[in-house]
Amino acid sequence: MTTLKSASGAWKYPATCLLLLMVWGCGVKTSPYPADAILPGPVSGLSQFVTDQGELVLSWNAPANNMVGRPLQSLGGFEIEMSDNPANEIYCETCPHRYEKIDLVPAMTPPPGLMVAQGPYTWRYKLTSGHVYRFRVLSVAKNGGVHPGSAVPAVVWSIPAPGALAGFGASMRDKAVELHWSRPSAGYMAEVEKRASDGQWKPLPDFDGASGRYVDLKVDYENTYVYRGRLTSQKGETRTAGPWSDDRAVNVLDATPPNPPGYLDAALAANGVRLTWESLAFDPDLAGYRVYRQLSGEDGFTRISGPLLKANTFFDPVRLTPDATARYRVTSVDGSPRANESGPSPTADVLLDPPAEAPPRP
């Protein structure tokens, strides 16, 4: 092993050690920690909406990763940049645009166990009618760092809001609410929201705003639902809304009776009449049955059963009389507060002659 000696002749360090010291101490630095690895990436789900008052609503979700695609560890907030131009004949859509930073939206406190609160985040801005805006949303690190590649653009047109939704109404159907409105002209769509007992306005599922009709099947009996509608117009990615209609409240009541029994049999017994009819136990709305009778000489039917019958049989202790006839019919009743009663079953007639006495034995 080669060694180095001082002027006095004493060895100091091995040559290999000196080479390592020269490498370590010569001022050569390793590559700095890349900024992309700590700066947040682009936001997701950026959407826009303009109210009937001309207020822009931007919404987005926080980035899940940093600029190198790894899970984001921290987030400071979001910068909002804007370019404002009159939408006139000299407006150039493809020309370069000058952006100015106009706001900073701080990040939400993340839920327990998460590094970043996903959102959604919402930002509002009052627009000037007849202008076209360009916005950029950029993610900001906690130390204030912003990567230019995180910018997500949005073009917003400030156009006049549409008028009111014409002919909007709501009416009750059999365990459903039917909504109707005048079909919008080209370039416009209807939007309808619903409010139930929780008090939150929610959009309707699978809603076609151009059809002029919608049947809401997601309702329950004995509940009140409130609906409202409005017109929207679309230009590019900008959706502009008109004013909401007056609320339409519908109290969904169970007004539909169950089906009646399909058949009725009556048989004479020694001391009355035995009745049997079709069982409707498969009907989940069924609460029970009622039995009605009409004797010879009577004008109409009289209910002869007391409380609702659960079984599909009944015994009538009617007095047996020669040459008299009893006519019977049965109805079914549901379990709603109104106790909706079906129409009558087919009638069954019984001759009330007493059975002949047996002759005396010789």
C-alpha cells in the first residue's frame, strides 16, 4: 500500500484514503432533491357553473399525487389566476393570454388518517356580462411552492341567463310523482331538484332535461316531497342557469286499493253458511278482508264481519229460513292510514232452506 510522507519523513495517510478525502472535500455536490417530488400535482374534476345572478362557481378536487406521480404528503392550498377579456369581435381565442393571480384558496384540514383533504373545493367570482374569462387553478405546497405544470385551465363565458322554466308542475301518481314542463327550445335544458324530509336539495337520477316529463319512483307513502326547476344554457364548458321556479310540494298518499279476491265459495251448514275465498296473502299491502251479505228482500249489502279478517274463511250464523236466499261478497283492505278497500269479489248465493229432518225409524 502506498503511503504519503510529510517533510519530516513521517507517513500520514494511505493514498487511497487521500483520494477519498479529495472526492468528498473538493466541493462536488450531489443533485438537489427534485422539486417535482414535493410539489403537488394538478387538481382533478374542475367544473364550472354560472348562477342566474352572474356568479361563477368553480369546483375541483385536491390532487392525490405530486408532480412525479407519488402520493402527495402535504398541501398548502390553491392559486386562482385569471385573464379577463370582452367577448367582442376582436377577442382572439387562440392568442396568448396574460394571467394575474387573484386569490388563494387554503387547503382544508385533512380527516384523521389522511395526508390531504380531497374536497371538493369551491370558489366563487362575480362575472361581468359580455366577457369571456380564462381561469387557472394551481396547486400550492405548504412552503408556497407552485409547479407550473399543475395549472388546470377553464374558459368561462359570461352570457345572459335564460328565463324561467315554463309550465313546471308536479302531481301524484300511484306511489310516484310525475313532473312536467314545457320542452325547452334548442340550446336550453331543464334542471330539476328534489327535497325530501332531510331538507337537502338533490338532483334527480337519470334525468332528461329535454323530454318535458319525468316520473319520480323513489318516493314513499305518507311523505311530502318538494320539487323546483329551472332552465340552463350551454356555451363551451360554461353552463349558465336561470332562476328557480316556485316550489312544488306533493304529499304522496297511498290511494290505490288492493285487488279483490278472485273467487268466493259459499256452503250451507246445519246452523249457518261457511264462506271461503281466494287468499291474497302474497300482496304486501294487504291488511285483511271484509264480508258483506244481502238477504232476500233487502235493498243492498250489509257488512257482517267485525274487525278485519286475517284468514280467507268466515262462518255466518245466519238463521235458516225456507225459500230465503243469502248473497255474499268479500273485499280486501290495505294497511294504509286510509284503509283503501278493493272492489267486491264475485258474489255467491246460498238457498237458506233448513236441511230436511230424517224420517223416524220404523
